[in-house]
Amino acid sequence: MTTQNSEMPVDTATYRRRRQILEDYFDKTASETWARLTSDSPVSGVRARVRAGRDEMRNQFLDWLGEDLTGRRVLDAGCGTGALAIEAARRGAEVVAIDIAGSLVEIASERTPADVASSIDYRVGDMTDPSLGSFDHVVAMDSLIHYRPEDIASAVKHLSTLAQRSVLFTFAPNTPLLSLLYGAGKLFPRSDRSPAIVPIGEGRMRRELATALGNPGAGEGRTHRVSVSFYISQLMEVTSGT
Ligand SMILES: C[S@@+](CC[C@H](N)C(=O)[O-])C[C@H]1O[C@@H](n2cnc3c(N)ncnc32)[C@H](O)[C@@H]1O
């Protein structure tokens, strides 16, 4: 596990502020909650459904990446406790997995089975750091959902400069149910409630991408929404050459 002396190309005050809040939250406040949610340990009904939704989303990412990732380089941007990085490595990818929350990266590293450990390079730092290198795919599962639409698009733009083939990321779609759920703070108790998720309409997300990447095609990628009662998230793809 390496700590990056992170460069942060997305240089808006809102991105920096949000990133600091998220680092404090995921590294300290919710580290244990998050470790439990992403483990096999029993959890309450609501969290069990969130877990099921997240499993479905992870499988969708893997489906779009492909069955055989031998020889591919994948950046797991905001890897949390490492589930997607581990699955990508099992399919043959060489993975760099980075997160700003060092405690989660440590858990990810501990959870990594010995047979894929040499295929995953864990880092602590900012996902958009250009020194991370060059990849075939960048995946960002639920790691941009707390940022403003402009900052998500700007982060995706920087991630796309690292990716030869595709960037897959999720945003929180602007559905009445999602607003209600997160507004009511149903997912976590008040003591470790998550920083607000920013719901975004699909059309807005597409327009922001087209603007940030300076290319209308960048906003026209395929998309897939997962909606499992308490978990609602939408996957979107930006391919290189669009
Ligand atoms: C909701 S969790 C998702 C974790 C993981 N992708 C998963 O699906 O299990 C969001 C993660 O993104 C990380 N994160 C947020 N902003 C980041 C940034 N700018 N650079 C790196 N990691 C970031 C957080 O620390 C947190 O671990």
C-alpha cells in the first residue's frame, strides 16, 4: 500500500472541500460501518438490500468490462474495501486501486486473496492523480456520487485522459424515491450519516460530460440503472474516441 503525494487536477474549491469531508467520513467516522456493509457479516434488512443492489451494480461493471481481462490495466478509482478490484484481478487484470481513505485501503489489502495479491497495487490518494499511469479502463463505482455534477464531469474528464478504452462511473439519478430516501437519512444512523449524495438527472449528466470533455459524443455513452429498493445508482460509460 503506497501513499501517493497526490496531485489533484480537479481544482475547484467545491471538489477539494467535498473530498476532505469524504476522506474524514470514510477514513474515520464510517470506516467500520462501511467495512461491515461490504463484508459477508449479517446486516439489517435495509443494509442487506443496499448490499444486494451494490452486488448487482458491481456485476454490471464486470459485465461491461468483459469476462477475460488478461493483459488489461484497470484503475479502480475510489476502491473502498476493494471488492471490484479483486474481481477484476480474478478476471486477469492488472489493477491499481486507489482511495483517499487509508483505513479502507488497508482493509481492502487485508481482504485480497493471496492468488491475486500480486495483481493489485493499492494506493492512498486522489483518484484523478495523473501520475497513476495509463490504463485500459477506469472504474469509479459510487465514488463520485457525493460531488457536484460539474465536478463529477471534470473528474471523469481527467480519468478519461488515463484510460485508453473506457471510463465507467456511477452517479445518483434524480428520482423522487432517491431524494426521499437520502433526505430521510434512512441508510445510516445519525451518528455516522453519510455526507449528502447529489442526485443528478441523466440529461444533465450527459450535458456536463459533453461540456467538460469538449465533445458531444462523450455524453452519449451507454447507461444502466440499478434500483433495488434502498439502493439506486446509475452506471454510465465514456469510451475513448467518442
Ligand atoms: C461509496 S464508497 C464506494 C467504494 C467502492 N467503490 C465500492 O463500491 O465499494 C466511495 C469511496 O470513494 C472514495 N473517494 C471519494 N472521493 C475520492 C477521491 N477524490 N479520490 C479517491 N477516492 C475517493 C471514498 O473515500 C470512498 O471510499
